[in-house]
Amino acid sequence: MGFNFQDIRKDFPILDQRVNKHPWVYFDNAATAQRPKVVLEKIREFSVITNANIHRGTHDHAIRTTEAYENARDIVKEFLHAEAREEIIFTHGTTESINLVARSFCEKFLTTGDEIIVTEMEHHANIVPWQMACERHQATLKVLPFSDKGELRMELLETLITKRTKIIAVAHVSNTLGTVNPIEEIIQIAHSHNIPVLIDGAQSVPHASIDVQKLDCDFYAFSGHKIYGPTGIGILYGKRSLLEVMPPFLGGGEMIDQVTFKKTTYNELPHKFEAGTPHYVGAIALGSAIQYVQNIGLDKIAAYEHQLLNYATNQMKALGDLQIFGESPAKTGVICFKLDQIHPFDLGTLLDQLGIAVRTGRLCADPVMDHYQVTAMTRASFAFYNSEEEIDLFIKALQRIRSMF
Amino acid sequence: MTIEEVQQEIIADFSAYEDWMDKYTYLIELGNELAPIDDAFKNDQNLIRGCQSRVWLQQKLDGEFLIFEAESDALIVKGLVALLLKVFSGRTPQEILDADPHFIDAIGLRQHLSPTRSNGLMAMVKQIKLYALAYKQISSQKK
């Protein structure tokens, strides 16, 4: 597998516990990933040993905290292969990143009668902010559908694009179907019409190395807690040329240059978009999380997770009468499924009794539920600290639960 | 039997099961036994929406007693619904308002009734109480 599994498990002591008298099997990684010791230690360090507000003080702790915060920005810049550190904005998470663009970009560029394109497989966080922008500016939201196999119907993209299309927003990886979307192709098509593209990277950054310059995407958003970092911190990458002309999102401290009651001028990038005291502990710890996965190697992580995905998919199919939603060959370690006619709530409740954590419900993706005409789904999602032995426990649990109905 | 006696009976029934699996198997059994409500009543007006599962609840007054019928699309929830109906259906509005469904806690299924669980059960209890309050107000106006 390219890394020592036992060593990895030692980095995540939280996994070594029992739930409902069974060894805990954590298969809800697409919702949030667990944090390795180095990240927890960093959070502790910048809570217990070092703490002062950033960018404001001349004293020792303020200088140290500011340096660590800005260093984290450099780590993210290198991680995404961005051209400049000014293009990396710290936010609260993917949701805020997308809202920032939907608010600020649309205020500058969206007018009555314009259009925005999203896809049918988006998380609500990449639908609702655009809907709200469309309402504000009397614009129209258009939707690129996906096939039953769980792949975007790329042949329809050109037919949706018009002269009024102002931005295309699409997930790199679907949080329900696991599909890795052909974003290179989408960006290429969009750019041939001079349309910028936002990529929702919440589900992709933990599994793949990203090069925003090679992709040539205009915006890329992701969350810290899905890549083994803390909650409440996220990233927005934006091309400098766009961020420069976009108006500020939130007003307050840090984002200003000079304030008078007559007129306020704004700070330069990236601070223009970071109003108020940021979650600097989260940002610093996110830097550690990124270094942690980089040290292991994202390619190794992706290869191992793919092995888990294949193993689980085969075992699950062998159970019979099990439907998997999303069967694209380009897929991350996410399996949404339905077992017999068992309701996902019942399945999730009983799996929990056997110590296995999965996600059930509508998965913040109502349009995906509607596509398959189901009211809810069960989702198992894997990380590189999971094992085939855990998948065996999961399969045994499914068999046992099935016998109860 | 009073509401309290019914609750004690349910607690006694469940005390026979030590293993969670038996407990849930019994709940699933109760769910399967619960008479389905007429599809016509499975409308938006009677729907108690949860992210996880859905519950439909409808009521009618029979003399001074409030009769409830309910169903869920999830079997475990349906089993719990059956228990709540046993406790609350066929009672006077005042009895319903005075009752606290403590049996859920006693049989070790409290997590299903916490306000953060989005399975619709908590909302169902609230809705039952609201109906009871409404009928109580109507009947006191008549007097």
C-alpha cells in the first residue's frame, strides 16, 4: 500500500475505541475526517502555549501567531499550486467560500437576464448560494444533469451555455455518487466561451493533488475538516485578476485600508476578503494537516483508498439485492447504497448498534435523491486509516441486519 | 388502563430483552404489526418531515377521546410510533397534556426522541400535544 498502516492508525488514537461494545468502525469520512495527532498538537500549541490576535500587535505572541498564520497560507498556496499567496483566502469552510463568490462575483458581474450553470449532483452548498444570487439579480439557474450511472451528461453542456452564462459551478467530486467529474474538460469548454468556473473541492482535496494553474480554474473551494484538519476553517482560491475586481464580501476589521465616515478604502488581497479576527488556530492547524497528508503522499493515499473502494464494492455486490448509486469508473471512496427495502434510518441505527458509523439521510443533495426517486440513502465513505478488515465487519453487519427484516 | 399503566406495561415488555438486537427485532415486529394508515392521509398536511425519516400523523375526536393514527417509512420509527400510539391514542386532551412519555427513556431508546434526532418522533409527540391543546380549547369554548 506504500505506507505503514499500523503507523497510520497510531496517528489517529480516536479510532481505537469501542462503540456499543464493538470496535468502532468509522465510515463517515466524507462528512468529516478524523484528525491526526500532529494536528491536535498544533491546535493545543496555539491555544495553550501561544496565543494572540494576528496582524495587530507588536508583541512576541502576536508576531509568532501572525507568522504561523501566514505560513499556513504559504502551505496552502504550495498545496494548490497557486501562482501567488494573495490568491489564498481563509474562510470558515467550503460553504462560506462559495457564498463569498456567489455574493461578491455576482454583485460585480451578474445582471438581469444572466445565467449561472450548476449540475444536478451538487451539494446544497453549491446550489443555494447561486439560487440566492439569481434571486437578487433576476438571473436564471440552469442545471447540467447526470446519467443514472452517476456521470455528468457532458454532451449537454454546450447546449446550456449561452451569451448570458456568467459562471459555471461544479463539484470536483460528488459527495453522494463519488464521481470524479471531468473538470478539465468543463473548464476548457467554459473558457472557450470566456466563462469562469468555480470548483467545489470539498470531496476531492483529501484524495488528489490539485494544481489550480494546470486546471486553470478560476475559483477552487475546500474545507479543512475533510482533509484531516479542524472544522470552521476553509479555503477559497481565486485568480488574482478576479479577486482584485470583486467587491469585499464582509465589512469589518482587517479588510480595511482607511476608515472615515465619509468613505472607507479596502485593504489589499488576501486581507480584503478576511474581515474580522479569523480562525487563526484553525488555519495554522490546517497547514499541519496538509503537511501531514503531503508527507504520506496523496497519490499513495488515493491508490490505497481506491483499493478499499473496489474491495467494498465487490463485497457489497456479492450480497445481492443491493443497489449502489453512482458507478462511474472515476470514483473516490464513497458508496451510497440501498440494501433490500430496508430504510436508511433503520440501517444506520442498527449499524451504529454494531459500532459502525455511516451517514444516512438526504446527504445535503435533494436533487440526487429526486434523481433516483428515493427519500434517503445510506453512505459509507473511506479514508486511508480504514482497512479491509473493517469492511469485512461492515459486510457481516449488513448480513446480520438483513436477517432481522 | 391509565397512561402510566400502559407505560409500565411497555417497560415490563422490554425488560425481557437484554440484547439490543432482540430489542430492535421487537420494535421492527411492532412496526410491521402497526395497521397502515390510508394512503389518502399520507399528505403534506399530516406529514412530519425529518431529514432521516418521515412520519404521518392524523387525528379525530371520538366523543371526548382523541384518536390518533400514524405511520412512518422507517420500520424502527414505525415501531416507536406504535408505542407512542399505545400511550397517547384514545385519551382525553387533558390526559395527553399531562402525560410525559418517560417509557422511551426507561427502555433505553431515549436517543430516538432527543430534539436533535431528525427522525420526526420528537415532532410527533409535540404535534400530539398541540392537537390535545387545540381540542381542549375548543371544548372549553363550547362550555
